[in-house]
Amino acid sequence: MNVWGGMLLFISIGAANKTMPDEQTRKMWMEIDFQIINGLISAIIIGLTPWRIRDLYQLYQTKYRDELLRRHKYTKNFIWIQVIIWSSIVNSVFQVGVAICTWSTNMDNRPTRLVGILGGISLIAGVFAALAQFILGRRTKKKAKMEEQSTSIV
């Protein structure tokens, strides 16, 4: 994915103008790069959607709360688990919107602002969920380590 992203960047900033002097050729390669990156990101996010929907379903079923808490080991705070699950759902929904917008229209009449807004919201929601899981996981590990050290001293 880095190769396609780098190529997209070089074409966007004009660094590839000598190798692609024609504007239409640059637009075509930008579209190809964008479609490849969108396909890779969509495959990952849409592939995770069934597990996210399962977590959302179990979130509102009281008999699954213990299982949900066991699966989300990064925190015992149920409110944070709700926020992270909903952020992941928002990420999936808006990525599906991006995929629909980009794959149902051609590059000349695609609603660019809509794709940008949907992609931005999807990105923000996904980054928020991942960052929250990382920070909460570190905090939980640190707390467990502190408790382990205090019990070994006593």
C-alpha cells in the first residue's frame, strides 16, 4: 500500500510530471492508485464488519456482557467498550459509503467532496478506536504490573 500511496503523492505534488507529461495520463494513474488504496482499505474494514456487528449486538444483550468484557481485554470500563465499538461501526459504515461513491461513479463525475467527507469521518473514527484501545491497553497493563509488584512485595 505504501508504493501506491507514494505514487499518488508524487503525482499529486507534480514530482512525476517529467515521466507523465500528459495531464490525462496523470489523472488516470491517480485514479488507478486511488482505487487500489481504496480497495485495500475497504477489504480490511469491510472484512472486519461482521465481528463489529457481533460486538454491537452483544453490547445490548445482557447475557453476553461477560463475554464482551473478556474479548475486550484492554479495559474493564464498559462505557469505553461502548464508545470503541460504536467508533468501529461508524468506521465501517462510512468506509462502505466511500466504496459506494468511488465504485459507482467514474472519475469525471464523482462527488469528490462527499468522498472526502465520508473518508475523513471513517478515518477519524477508525483512528480514534485504535488509539483508545492502545492507550487503554497500556494503562491496563501498567495497572496489572503495579498490582503484581505490590502483591509480590507483601
